Amino acid sequence: MKNNSVLSYENKMPSEKLYREFQNLERKIQLVINENKQLKDELTSARKENGNLKEKMESHEANLNTFQSKMNINKLANNMVVSEGDSAQLKETIEGYIKEIDKCIAHLAE
């Protein structure tokens, strides 16, 4: 038979080892939890930035489309050779179009 103090020592070793392993696992779990939270925060931040960039891009595309429309109108106007008499008639035609557009806008606003 073994000495009682030797048995006591042998019984403590496995439980101490298990306790250290348990503490090590708890520490690793806490590290994983912290890293997970950090990654979630980064993902939220990246999604927010992505949304802001999409809004900016849509705004820039709208501005580009407006600018391209103005450029096309400018090209058309520059390519038109209009005499004095035709100029007055063209002005009246454009004013008529503007009045019709204003009526359409007013109708849509109702």
C-alpha cells in the first residue's frame, strides 16, 4: 500500500492540471469573444462606409448625367447655324417648349 501523503499528492496533480487547462481554455474563449466583437464592429463600420460611398457614387453619377445632358444640348446649340429671322422663330419655339414643360410640371404637382 502507498503512503497516504503520496496518494494525496497524486490526486492533486490531475485536478491542478485540469484546473490550469480549464483556465487556459477560459482565457482562449475570452480572446475569441473579444476578437469576434472587434470583427463585428469592423464589419458594421465597413458596411456604413460602403453605404456612404454608394450614396456618393450615385450622387456623382447623377451629376455626371446632368453634365452630359448639358454638354449634348450645348453641342446641338453650337452646331445649329441660325440666321436672324430663324433665331427669333427658334426662340419662340423654345419658349413654347418651356411653357409646355411648366404645364406638365404643374400638372404632376397636383
